[in-house]
Amino acid sequence: MKKRIIVFGNIGLLAMLAVTVLSAQSDPFIGTWKQDMAKSKYSPGPAPKSRTETVETQAAGVKYSSEGTAADGGHFAWSFTTNYDGKETAISGTGVPAGADTISVQRINPSTATLTFKKAGKVVLTGRQAVSKDAKVMTITAKGTNAEGQPTNNVLVLDKQ
């Protein structure tokens, strides 16, 4: 009887592992992305010197981590976990766009999602991220206001590593 329980337990564990691997393969956002600074546009700027975004499966959702070097040479690193369900989740770290403290991410289709950044309950940045059909390029378009209250209109182009 104990042997049968162990066998079924192992089968269940393998099934959960297979589902996790398959969902990671079917989610084009999963992976490490390096921003192509020459193709990216920041208005009014300045643009960061570098940026890497990592998206990894975590429990039932995904964890986004962004880090790099800001225009002034300082380091930034922030992250959040989402289920692509449009619900707000906290952002932790430094250098978050527009000083946001929460984000909601809603999947539109398998390769496109909308982003809403809020600070103290007020929308400060909205965006859309889309992965190319070949899953090699992710483009993020974002509009909002920066920490100084100026309107921003940015296009970030990231290459899958």
C-alpha cells in the first residue's frame, strides 16, 4: 500500500512538473530580455544606460524583474509577481518607472499584455508589451508622467537572450 502511494505521489509530482515546463514554453514572455538602447526611444528622456528584464514562472503566475543602470549611472532593480489577471500587485525595489508602487498586468492574447502602473492609487503610466511572432523581440510602449510631472512617451525594444 505504501509503495502504491509513493508511486502515485511521484506520478503527481511529474505531472505538475510537466505542466510547469509546458506553460513556460507556451508563454512567450518567459526568459531574459536585454534592452536594445539604440532602437528604444524615450521622450522626454533621458534613457537608462542599460536594462535587463527577466520573466520567470513562479507558482501560478510569473515574476518580472528589471534591473540596469540609470542615465545618471545609478543602479535600479525592481520586481513584481503577476497572474496576468488585471489585479493590482505591489512592486518592490528601486527606480520603478514614474515612482509607481503597484502594477496590474492583463493578458490580451498569448503574446500581448497591458500594463497599468499606479502610485498611491493614481494611474501614472500605462503600457502595452508585445512579443514578436518569432519570440525574439519584445516591444513595450508606455505613456504617462515622470517623477517631475512631465508627460512621457517611451518605446522600449528588448531582445531575447
